[in-house]
Amino acid sequence: MANQIPVSSTLRIDFETGLTEKGAIAFKRRSFTNIKTEATAEQLFFTAAAIASVQNYPMGEVTRVDTYSLIG
């Protein structure tokens, strides 16, 4: 049976920067690496909200990207 071991986490925040020429919402993405793999979804969301509160653009989507090492 294979096991997975957390290696790293990244917090990505998309900010709504306006509209494209076709009228779709334009986004700018910021990524924050070296996030503790033990951090909960709630902790990451509150962190993203705190970061967004000092930005010029409103927060769009918040994403967590986890990387695992698989050991067999």
C-alpha cells in the first residue's frame, strides 16, 4: 500500500483587476510558497483575506496547492 507524505503547500490568491477587451473579468495571481502543510483551510482563508485587505484589487478565488511524495 502506498503512503503519501506532505512536501509543500502554496497559497494562491487571484485578484480581480478589471475587464478584458471581451468583457471577461481579468485576474492577477499572487502565489505564496512555504506555507505550513499543517495549516487548515480556515487559517489559509483568513490569511488570504488579511493579505487582500491591503491590496488595491478585490480578492477573487483563493486556492491551496499541496504537493505530496508517494512512498510505496
